[in-house]
Amino acid sequence: MVGKHGQTALPKAGRVLITADGGGNGSRNRLWKKELQQFADDAGLVVEVCHLPPGTSKWNKIEHRFLSFISQNWRGKPLVSHEVVVQLISAAKNRGGLTVRAEIDRRSYPPGQKITDEKMERIRLERASFHGEWNYMIHPRMNAKDGTLI
């Protein structure tokens, strides 16, 4: 089954874990949580989110394991377009064979979107007992029995 967001849903998967630093998808970002709710609804999965604490993104293991290889891959090459950047990122590989899939997202994201308190109340967010301000789960709003919104 492929969901609206292009994700293949594994038949036995019940949830997905996302680890995020405090950048654009920070723990206080309302639009991020609204979009995660939409993904949870579309995919029928619980989305568990663990944010790195503020000021600690320098310890993001993915960045440390891979960004130097991306930089080496595009060293000396003119970054003349988004397409070139994406191709160079996609062509990078680390010593262990880790690769990255990159693509350009051409959708429009209008600035200044406001997520009201009313919209936030419709997000099925469950805060974790340990630092619930950074760690939480978003449950799908679909009723498993009949597919209607909860």
C-alpha cells in the first residue's frame, strides 16, 4: 500500500520513529505537528518524534556520518542549480556504502501559515513522560473499524 505522501506502508508496521534536530522542524513548530498529523492519518501509523534538545544539533549522528562525504563529492564543482546540488548529494556514498536519496520538492509552501489553537486541539499528540516538550507521539485520527475520523 502506498499512502498519499508516497510512503510504502509495511503491513505489520504500527509506527514510525523520527529523530529531529531543532532546525526548521523544531519541537515547538505547530505546522510541523499539523503535517505529521496528516501523515499519521494518511499512513495509518503512529508517528513517534524525538527531538534533539536545543543547541545540540551538532551531535546529529547522521550529519557527522554523511555530510563530509557530500562535501567531498561536490568539491570543486559549481553548484549552479538545485538540480546539480540534488544530483551531487544523491551520488555521494560513505565508506560503509551508505547512500542518500534526494529529490527536489517543487510543492509550494506559502510563508506565514498560522496554525490556530483550534487546529492544534485536533492533533492527537501524546507527550512522552521524559521531556514531553521534545518527545511525543502523534496518533492517527482514523477509526480502524470504519475509517472515519476520530
